[in-house]
Amino acid sequence: MFGVTLFAVFFALVFLNIPIAVALGLSSLTGLYMADFSFAMFPSIIYTAIGRFALLAIPFFILAGTIMEYAGISRRLIRFAYVCVGHRKGGLISVVVVVSCFFAAISGSGPATVAALGGVLIPAMAEAGYDKAMATALISASGGMGIIIPPSIAFVVYASIADVSVGALFSGGIIPGLIVGFAYYLSAMYMARNDTGITRFEKASMKERWLAFKDTFWGLMTPVIILGGIYGGIYTPTEAAGVAVVYGLFVGLFIYKEIKIGDLWKLCVDAAISSGVVMFIVAGASTFAWLLTTTHVASNISSAIMGFGADKVTMLLLINVIFLITGLFLDANSAFYILIPIMMPVITAFKIDPVHFGVFVTVNMAIGLITPPVAINLFVGCNIAQLSMTDVYKKSVPFVVAGVIALLVITFIPEITLFIPRFLR
């Protein structure tokens, strides 16, 4: 009864359009009252949850992504992709997917990727003859790779809950992220196959490509420095986030010179707001998860799931269904704090690798970024494109289907995820 009431209060608040962080906090306070715990425990639970060293990577990666955007790196990445593949059939579709992959390796956030790239790419695709709603859906879907391709904030959160190596998750997310991106590319190409009004760019000369490469070189080096240092054992993921901030400031201030001293205050405020949103969610969700664990609700649900007596294949499908449905309403960070304590005994019983599990459930949550009713990536994309959510929802359906197909491949072929982490051990 306690668990039912706890979830009922939470979802009632969500459906009343209360912010997720507030809904988690209020439902957690309700749970503390129902379980006869002192409210004085609330701040100590929050401090214990958000005071972990690993979670320091979140504000640092958010700050690094903000710095890279102010430094003009996203614009340079788009220009470089234009001159490389813009002349091909569906060239702008390739540009969107390729640039999203690169920017995802900088920002670690889906909505941030859409916000950074959509303002340039959506008008460019519309001007080139692509359906504007389809372009918005494509950029919104591709932005979801921001939580799959490392560095990923969602991976940091999952690692802190499941006690898994962040570095292993980062390396495990590379190939799955590329597979999801390729699935979105094929879907967009299929949707645009009969559009006769699409224009192509002139093929760039080798000189133009070389100049574009030189201009974006420092931006391209960002994921190399972040991930190379982690996989090379030079620094931890948290330290890598700090290195990314220093490197971004160096590039923005002294190489590209697009960040001025006067911009630093606004830059830091923007990053602090984004970090605060994430950490408030972590604070509320951690208390909710603590209640589920302490009152044995999580273990009871785990036992009920395992009581189905399903085989491993059926269980993997069931897990995906649970996370796909959860993704309709919650972001990855909230979902992980609520569901991971429930699922860990299940994946242990079925001998599912926790790194593989972490990656494919994150792919689920990436799909959730473009599935209503929440669909935060679509919301950001629609605001940029000045389109109604209804129009873009319709165009997002093929991308959801493509994402689910990619998800099933990643789920049932574990080596796709585990090949690089095992190679790097």
C-alpha cells in the first residue's frame, strides 16, 4: 500500500504539470510522513546523494558544453560537415547526424544538443527544400544521442547508482550511439526519398575542406582530449570534465577569441541554471529511491518481476517496455533513480552485464526524448522552428520506430556494447 500511494502521489503531481524535481521532492516528503520518518532526515539524504565525487562531473560537463557553444564550435562543426558531405543526396541529413554525434561528444545532454544545433540547421534544411517539421523531428531525434555518446550525464548518474565504472559506460556507449544515429539517418533518407524540391550544395574543393578542417580542428579535439584522457588512464571522468572546462576556455578565449571576459558571467549563469535543474532532480529522486529501498518496496517489486518466471529474452523485452513507458513521462536521471534500485536484483539474477544494461536503458530514455507527452527534445526543437508540437509529433514517428529497431539490436547483441570496454581493460 505504501508503494502504491507513493507512486500515485508522484504521478498525480506530474499529470498536474508540476516540475519533475518538485514532484519528486513532494512525493518523497509524503513518503517520509507515511513511513513515520523524521523530516529532518530529508536534507541529510539529499546531501549524501548529491555530495558524491562522481556527480561533480555533471556541472563540469554542462559548463564545458556551454563554453563550447559560446566559443562557436557548433557553428564550425556544421560548416565542416557541410563541405564534406553537403553536396551528396540528402547531404543535410548527413550533416545533422554527423554534427549531432560530434556535439553529443561535447555536451553530454540531449536538449543542449538540439538547442545548440537547431537554430542553424532547421532553417538551413527548410531553405534547402526539406520539410520543416521533418527537419525539426530529425534534429530532435539526433539530439538524443547526447545522452548515449560519451561523455553522457545520464551515464554518470547511472554509474553513481549502480556502482559501475563511468569509463566503461562511456566506452560502451560509442558504438550503440553510432548505430542509433545511423538508424535516424536511414529513416530521414526514406522520408525524403520523394522530395524533388531538395537542393544540393556545390561540391567543395579540397582547399575549402582543408580550411574548414583547420578552422574546426580545436573543436574536433575536444572529445579526443576528454575520452582519450579517460581511456588512457590519465584522469578520471570527473577530472576529465574539469579538463574540458579549462580546454574550452582556452579555445574560446585565445584560439577562436569568441568568448570575451565580459561573457564569462552570463556563461556561468547559464551553466549554473542547467546544472541546478539536474541536481534538483537528483536530490528529489535520490530521496524517492531511498524510500523505495528502505521500505522494501524496491525489493518487493523486483521479486514480483522475477516471479513471472520468464526467460532472459522475455525479461530483456519486459525491461525495455518498462523503460520505454517511463521515458514517456520522465527524463533519464529521474527514471534511473527510481527504477535502477528495482532492476539491479533482476539483472543480477538473469546475469545481464550492468554496463550493457546501463547502455540499452539509456537508449530507451533517448527515444523518450522524442515521444509524447513530455518529449523535451521535440519541445526545444518546436520552439526553435516555431512549429506546433502536433505537426512535429507526426514526423517523429518514423524516428521512434527506427530508434526502437536500433534498441532491439543493441539489447540482444551485447557485444556491440561490451566490445570496446573489454578491449580497453
